[in-house]
Amino acid sequence: MFDAPISRRRALTTAAAGFGSLALSSLLAETAPDPLAVRMPHFAAKAKRIIFIFLSGGPSQVDTFDYKPLLARDDGKPFPFDKPRVQFNSTGNLLKSPWTFKQYGQSGLWVSDLFPKLAESVDDLCMINSVYGTNPAHGGAVMKLHTGSDNFVRPSIGSWVSYGLGTENGNLPAFVTICPTLAFGGINNWSSAFLPAVYQGTPLGNASVPSAQAKVKYISNSRLSREIQQLQLDRLKQLNREHQTQTGPEASLEARINSFELAFRMQSEIPRVEDLSSESEATQKLYGLDNPVNANFGRMCLMARRFAEAGVRFIQVTHNDNKVQWDQHSDLKDGHEKNAREVDLPIAGLLQDLKTRGLLEDTLVWCGGEFGRTPTAEGTNGRDHNPEGFTMWLAGGGIKGGLRYGSTDDYGYFATENKVHIHDLHATILHLMGLDHERLTYRYAGRDFRLTDVEGNVVRELFA
């Protein structure tokens, strides 16, 4: 295979050039021989995996899932309470929702006309109407949602879950993010930061790439056949064993070899998961792949189900067309209607498909944006950023369906009852995965870090 003599360093460098995957050069510093091995949770888990649907830009809670009849009654009047001390922009009087709300399902949860298909699954949803954060800017709020910190680079929640539980499929990464936005923190939102690099999210494309073209970079090797690559790996193992007979076990070297082997296995496994041709026509239609309005996001949702089925722990799909998708400072009606048309059917299809396949029981589906919008108008027909009170929903994975938890004030500006901070949400999500957010720590720079920093309370009322 190689012309002898050859150094181990030369062999590793030569082999590295042939394997594509998730920025493998950063994996070389790993010290654990099998860092993605399945780990036991801290306690019995209700969910085995997470699908996070990120609606980038901040959907308006008072136009989607937080019905406020007084907002319609008092349209055009001044907001009757003090506004937040720190605002993103100045806003005017109250602005009623352009959409009608109705009650759906046995639970009678309120959903606006923006989401007619998702409303059919309302009894599987847990609406948290009292989420709040602290940052009114996209960058800080997106980072807070993904990493628990809005001003420091910290590991993302997907990395924490991967670190805590490993992967169920040794041929795939534990954390995949499909078409992520490169704005507002970019890679930091799926980074492992100071956690070992193997727990970093593996991106498939980005928000500027159509999902049909979203691939893992360098996943194929155009220069070397799989047979030649396998010979290289076998030779590396042999060199490694010869080295260990002289120096003893070397964990970092072992991890380096493991990273190459994972990349080699991914070359066949990732394309198989991404290939939707085996899905029936009915399934593809369920996700809207037959409709150009839904096809791009629908393909992401269908891939998310396939990755979940294949054993990936944390899958994120991002609705963003290389802009701040749901950020309607103006043209609220046209913007939110366009966005909802794109995502309503695919998200409903994902929930229905997971439920039909028996996957919803142990798959936690989490949906929301980095903040909400103001019930007051920006300009004449827009809404500003509002981290003071907004809505997220959860489904499956041990969640109590058909539940409305918490509330905002009469106009939907501030979370008031059963408030759920982002740290509380993270603590609750980790708990559903069998992880105690206070015990899931990593020592770095002389202190123990965790996703929720020194805060966070599990919201047990959400559990089935």
C-alpha cells in the first residue's frame, strides 16, 4: 500500500486527505478512544432523540398560538402598561392580528389561520405560552437559545446531548443540523466549543443552499476507491499496533484513527439517509414534496425523520432562506403568510409520520424561534422583536399533549403566569432525555460548565 519505510505521521496525513466529513481536522485532539459510545442516562429517559425545528427570525406569538381577544378590541390604542426598559426599536400603538383564531381538537387549544394543518395535530402539542429571554437582538437571542449564553461561545444543546448520551448509530454523527443559518453566531450555534470536537454538529448545507443540494462536505472521495481507503485504514491499524508495542497505548492516536474510520463509514451511510427515493409517493406528498411551496422545507423535515430513525440523537432543521425569515418589522401579513405556507404542511406531516411509525413516543419535537414579536406596531404593519414573552411548543417524547402552559398578559407582551426562561426550557428538554442539567457538566479552564450555567428549573408540569 505504502512504499516502505513510512512514518506514522506521514501515513496519517496521507490518509486524512482521503476522508471527508465534519471538519475532521478538529477531531484529532480527541482523547477518548470511543467518545460517541452509547452512555447510560442519569435516570430513565422519556425521549431517545430530539428534532428541533428552528423558525429563524422570531415568529409572532400573538399571530400564531397565543390568542389575545383584547388585542383586537383595543387595536390602535396605546399599550396600557410600561414597555420594557430595553427595546430593539421604538413601537407605537397596539396592532391586532390579521388572522382569525379558532379552537381545535379535544383540548380546544387556540391556533390561528396561519397553521391549519398543524392545528389538526393540536392534541399532540404542548403549547408553552410563557417563554422569555433577555436579549432583544437576533445574535444574542439565537446564541442563548442554542447554547444557553448570549455573550460567550459555549457548547450548543445538541453538543451537550451528544456528550451526555453518545450516538445510537456508530456510522453516523450524534448531532446533525440541516441547512443551518450562517448568520447570528453561525457555526457557534452548532459548535461543541470547549467540549471535545467530536460532539460538534455536522452541517448539511446551509440556509443559502436548497435542501435538495444540502450535503456533508467532502463526503465522497473522487480520487480513491473504497477498497483502497480500507487498505489504508488497515495499514494504519497495523502501524498503530506496532507503535503501541514499543510505547504503550496512546489514546489521542487511537481517537485519530477512530475519526478516520467514522468518516469512512459515513461515506456510505450519510448518502443512504439523504436519499429519499425509497420513500413512497404518499409519504413524499405528506411532507409536501410534490408542491414547490413546501418542497424545500418538506425535504428537510423528511430527512430529519430519516436521521432520527437511523439513530442520530439530535437533529435540527432551520427555516431560513438566507434572510431573517420570520423577522417582519414591516409587511407582517405577507411575510408571516409566506413563511407559514412553507412550513405548516411539512411540520404537520412530520408529526403524523412519526406518530404512524411509533417514533413520536420517544422522539421529542421542539419548535420555536429566538424570541417573539411585540403586540404593538412598528411602522404601520410590522412588529418588533420581543424576548419578554413568546410561545414554543413541544410534542412527543414524554410531553403532555393538548396542554397550554403559562400565559402572557392580556395583550401578549410579557410572560406573566408560570414563566419559563430559556434555561428552564433547556433543563426540561435535558430531563426528558434522561439528563440532569446540574450533573451534565464539563470541566474547562478551572471550573465546571453546564448548558444552564447556574440556573434552570425543570418544568415537570409538562410531562405526561
